[in-house]
Amino acid sequence: MIRTATVDDIPEIRAMIRELAEYERAAEQARATEEQLRDALFGDNPAAFALIAEDDETGQAVGYALWFPRFSTWTGTRGMHLEDLYVRSHARGGGHGKALLASLAAVCQQNGYERFEWWVLAWNEPTIEFYKSLGVELLNEWTVCRLSGEPLKELAAEAPAVLNQTAAL
């Protein structure tokens, strides 16, 4: 069963985020708190949305997908960025990942989103093969760029003054 996440799912979502980070060999980077997730998913201006995959027999959460809208200047339309897709190891192969992706594709269709995009680690061959089986196009000509930590602070310090600056989005 796939359902929209509720505020009561926050502890389980946080636990699965940590499990995903461990799987991706980056556990130390998963620092989001329950409070941050509650605000991001259920605050006045949500930054993201989540779906939960439940085991049909036990009702236990076995996976989640966390996504947010994006915009393409080329198509002039919104799209979806999938930030996380995770199915717990004991539930893999049970169709939960495909059901989460199909549900997200349906959200795209319902909202007129023309693109549904996400990243996958290059070493994660089983997942890449799974995505290929769904007809996913791998965009190998693109490289992900990230600016964080000190380099982000240093570049921000070089910003010119902005007139009529509004509050953070």
C-alpha cells in the first residue's frame, strides 16, 4: 500500500533517511532532525512531500519517497525532483519501490509535470538496472554540482548588495 505521509510518520521517515544514508555510505551526513522534517513536510510552506510504502500484511512502513516540485525554463513547466527513494532491505523485491515510483508518476500526470527526475549513485548497479527496466533515461552527460560548507559561505560573502531583498523563500 502506498499512502501520503502524515506528521505521525516523521520518526519512521527519519529512521529510514538514516538507513538510506548508511546504505549510501554517508551516515554522518544524515543530520536532519524530526523537527526539521516536520517543518519541511508539514509546516506552513512545505519544502517537500512524502509517500509511505506499507507492508500489506503488517501495516509497517517499509519504504518512502520524498520529492519536491521543480521548474524547467526550457519547457516552461513544473516537474518533480525525487530526493529520496528507499525500501528497507527486508522488503526489497516486493514491488514497493516500483509502486512508489508509479505513484509519483501519477502525481506528475495529475499535476501536469512534464519531467520526473532524480539522481542515482554510479556504483549502485542493482538500482540502476531496476531503473532501466522501467524505461528511465540516464543522463550521463550531466554532472551534479554542489556548493556547501565553507565554499558556500565564501561565495555568499562576495554577493553584491541586493535592493529590496525579501525574506528567504
